[in-house]
Amino acid sequence: MAVSEKTRKIIWGEAGGRCAICRAQVVTPGTDCDDPSVFGEEAHIVARSKGGPRAGLLDDASIDSHTNLVLLCSKHHKQIDDQPGHFTVDRLLEIKAKHAAWVRSLGEATPGRLKLVPDPGFPQPRILKLITRGNPLWNMIKSSVTFEYALPDGLPEEDEDLILEFLGLVQDYYDIAADLHSVRENRDAEKVLQSYLSKLAEHNFLVGAFVRHMLLIDGSGQEGMAWPMLRVEVQPALLATITDENGRPYPSKQPSAGVHDEEQRA
């Protein structure tokens, strides 16, 4: 038995077109030449297959019911299936119910509804932290729910390709960070990031990053959802100003990316 079209409409309607875990919209806007991209998935709470996560708790007639499905982004669909010990049936039903209640509350919110505002519980970063090792960047990636970047224009093709490879790697690790659990997996990620930081330093580029703590609010007066945003910038070393943590430039000659610890800023 497959999921019916009516069931799909119920799932997407109850979820407001958003992942029940991260609440991100699961349809991206279209472009001037392409349709919108859909990365929402109707995930089974109790698996359809006998060997699947949380399997064996429902009869066949109920497996594809809307009560056994939850709308998730592709990242969190994989996470709940990889971590059934944490994402139990009861936990997923609770997540689904809370998300549906949140979506319903949006109808009572003020116009404009969802927006990001600075989290008053955290100081807002003013300058980028100079990143010279894989470990600090990896920790930033793991603690963030969204990612943005910047790179200079007018670069030689070789340099731009290297920077794009690095930023693509950051994006890939951001997408799978929740799925890497062992110390070995995390350490391997740090080493790969470190290798790209070293390559960029050899090409005279500095990498700066910070995590901006934001709140996603809906205008209903309810407490906002934490929404830490990772920003990564790659800039030519000759154009960057190295400062102390208060933003005061160092009087000495600007050093290369490979000789400073993360307490200094770019």
C-alpha cells in the first residue's frame, strides 16, 4: 500500500510545508529557468519494512496513514532513521504534535509572521574569528542550523575553484554533521577541514568565521526558536586586517593565516 495523494496533502498541510524538526521550508523558490526544488519527505514514524527503524508496532493498514507520517527535510529524515534509539515513536509523535500546534499558531500571529531577530541572550559578533585549525570550524558547523558565506570577486580561476571547493565542503559537513557521532568521525572531519585551511593559507587566503545567535519568531508572542547562523568568509591575506578581540588592529606586519590562534580576529 502506498501513501495516497490525500494523505500527502494532509501531512503537508498540517506541517505548513516545513520540517517538523528544524521548521525550515522544504520547498526552495524557483529560478528564471527552473522549477522550485522540493526536499521535503513524508517520513514513516513506524517503518514500513520489517527491518526498518521502529518497525513492528503497527498493522499494515495503518503504516501509510497520515497518523504514522511526519514531514521532514531530507537531512532530518535520515537522522531519525539512523538514530531510532533517540527518535522513538513517542518522541516523534510529540515532535509532530508540537510542530502542528506551532503551525496552527501562525494563523493567529501578526502579519509578516516568521522573522529572525538577534538573540538577546548572546552578544552579537562584530568581527570574524580567524580560523587556522579544523577543530574550531568543525565545532561552529556542528552548533549551527544555517550557513552563509562570502568570497571576493575577480579572483583567478584556480583560486576561485579552491575557495568554492572549501565552501562546498563546509556546506557538505553542515548537512551531515548530525550524523557523525564517533570521535573518529569528528576527528576525520576536522582533518579534512584543516587540509583545506592549509591549502588556502598557501595561496595567501585567510578564513574568518563566526556564529551569530538569532531567534526565529512567529509574531504570536511565544518564545522564539534558537537559530544560530554560521558565517564563513575567505579573503586575500593582503586585504585583511588582523585585530585583537576588541577590534584594534595589530601594529605589526600582518601575518599569514597559518601562525595565529583562534583568539585573534580577521
